[in-house]
Amino acid sequence: MILGLSASCSNFEDTNTDPNSAYTTKPEALLSYSQKQLSDYLNTPSVNENNFRLMMQYWQEVTYVDESNYDFVNRNISNNVWSDLYVDTMQNLVKAKSIINEYTPTGTQIDTWPVTKANQIAILDIQQVLIYQLLVDTYGDIPYTQSNSIETITLPKYEKAETIYNDLIARLKNDLSLLNTNGKSFSEGDLFYNGDVSKWKKFGNSLLLKLAIGIADQNPSLAQSTATTAINAGVMGSSSDNCLFNYLSASPNFNPLYENLVASNRNDFVAGKTLVDYMNTASDARIANFFDSNVTPYKGGTIGTPSSFTTNSHIGSFAYTATTPGIIMNYTEVAFYLAEASARWGIGSPAATLYNNAVTASFSEWNMPSAATAYLAAHPYNASNWKKSIGEQAWVAMFNQGMTAWNFYRRLDFPALIAPATAVSQAEGKVPVRLQYPVREVTTNPTNYASASASIGGDKLTTKLFWDKF
């Protein structure tokens, strides 16, 4: 059963405590809830939580265009993101760990429990590593070591983003060393991999590769060694390794895309002009699955301005399907990391081969693998400007993974997105490269907030993260 829990928050302690969570329940239930909440956050198009599809100019709003113009304050979006990640995902994993650590096995469990316990704790921690990476990649410096001690520390200090990243790499390596594919993990409750330790090992190595690529321009030596370790240990190799959340057809467990585009009885979004124009020019066959053919040729709404639902292309049928799986990480994403690792450091197969693999993976993801050959012939890998080749193709491929697309964009500086002239003044005429800290933190944790703001160079939409060097 997928739990439907909620949180009401007024300060950091409340933010990190879900008053409705059954904290005496089984860890499997807490794991299920955390996984659903993570998938909901990553996949929702709700303008109250996740605006990365708008930021990456994949989609455009029809009537209310605040978020397309980077006004994230009006709806307290950062407060919601903070709660989604620190509360609904993180704290349930923390409590699940606590229950497992306090459990005393009996009977036939005694002999196998040490391995099962180690696998369970490692799987929970791998997910925490992912959540912390999402937080760092969104804000920069964040509460880290003190963020899970809310019973005693209600106003946690922020820590340097670079320090956190380095610790996440070490932490994840330790988690991977604890995973034992000869043992069991969760017999129920794991809605990503059904307790398959070998799948979790591939996911963990893929996440390690993602962390490595993230710091490629900031700490190339650590990045290269970490990427090499991850690839040699075995990352995702096909779509069968995808980390997905399988939604159900009935409320409240259908895909949040369906929730916002169908169940809401609203027509709030159309295709974004930037992506549609790029794909039309490139004769990209994936456009037929990305968007609907209600308008021919495909047409996107101008970024930042109200756009007609009638005269612009609608989002594709995948978003109008209740059971479309939610993506946590997939092979397409990992394939682009492999191409980038080769382009940067010569790891693995030639970069051109891995670039072709990544683009082909995207076409296969959208059920049109045969169309990849002609597309690649027209858009071959350019070794002299590999950041443009990989950056632009990853941008298209990450169409349904907005947060991931934002990371590629900030790291590789492609495509060359242009902020709308109507963007809020705080954007300074640029596409944002971070979210500002939650207003709640400004008012309830002011001393630590002020320190973090000064540390990163100012709490602004335009302040680059430590790894965003160019």
C-alpha cells in the first residue's frame, strides 16, 4: 500500500517532522512513502513545487506566467521544495534506519539478519545521498550533519556545499561496499527495485558517477578517479536497470503529470517555443511523442508570455496517462554521463561511440530506436566542441527530467538559453542557476541563513554553485 501522509510546517523542527507519519510503523512503509514522495517531487509539473520544465524552456504556461518568468517567491516555492526533500523523503528514511538499527532478530532470522540489515541500511542511505545531492544542487550550502537531529538541534548550521559533496562521495562508496548481492534486503516496501540488491548496486554506482560528473570542472582529479571507480564497478547498462516509480491508475496514486494535466480539469501548459523550434529545425522524430499533434506543424508558446492552449502544441500523451512511471534515474541519463566521462578524461569507449549510445538510448526510451540512425547522421558528435554536442543532446533527452536537465545546462553551458525579457528583476536577465533559500529559513533560522548566504556569495538566483565554474 502507498501511504498518503502530509506535513504542516512552520520552522525547521516542524519542517523536518511529519506529524502524520506513523513513526512506530514498519520501515518498509516508511520506505514506500519516501520513495513515492521523491518520485512525486521529481516528476510533478506543479508550479508550487517543481518548475524545472519551465526553467529549461520545455513547457510554457498558458495564463499565469509568474514561474516562466522565474518568480518563485509568490508561491513560496522554495519552502515547498525544502519540505519535499527534508521532510517527506529524508525524515522517513531516517526513521526507517532507526527502526532497523533497534530491531532484535529472533528464530531463523538470527543467522541472516546481519547481512540483511547491512543491505537495508545501505539502500536507505543511498537514497539519502541522492536527496542531499538534489538539495545541494538546488541551493548550494545546506544543513547537513545537523539536519537529522531535530529533537536536539532545531536551528541547524549550514555546511559548505563542496564539503558535503566530498562526503557524499565517500559515504556512497561505503554504502556500496556494504551491499551484499548474496543476501536479502527488503522483502516488501521497496517500490523502486523490489529489494533487488544487484539493481541497487548498479543504481549506487550510477549515482556515484553522477556525483563525479557534477564536480568535473571544480575538482577534476577527484571527479576522474570517482568516475573510474563507478564505471569499473558497473553502472546502468540498459533500460532494464532504470530506477522508476510505477504509478497506479487510481487517485491518489496516479502520476503527478496526470494529476496536474487531467485530474485538475485545467489546461495550464503547452509546449515551449525554444524546444519545439530546436526539434523542428533538427527534424527530430521524438517531437511526436514529446508533444501532441493538435497543431501542425508543431508550435510552442513564447517563453514568459501567456500562450494559447488552442493554437500551441499540447504536451504528449505520456503526460495524460495515469500510469506513466516516474523517473528517478534512467539509463539515458547515465549514458550521457558515460559520454561526458570519455570526452573529459578518455574513460571507456570513444566519446563519439558513447555519444551515439546516449542519443540512441533516448530514442529507444521514446519507443523509436530506428529513428536514431538518421538523426545521428545529421547530428554527429563534434569532438572540438563536445560540451555543445553533449549539452544540447542531453537537454533534448532530459525532456521529462527537468532537474537533471538543469544540471547538464549549468555544467556544460549548453544549450544557450535566453531568459525572457519579462523575467523578474532578481534573475538579472539570466536563466536562474540556483533557487533562493526558503523564506521560512530567513525568518526562523536567520543567523545560520545569513552565514550561508555570505558563504555562497549572496542568496540570489544568479549565484553559481561551487561546481558551476564556467
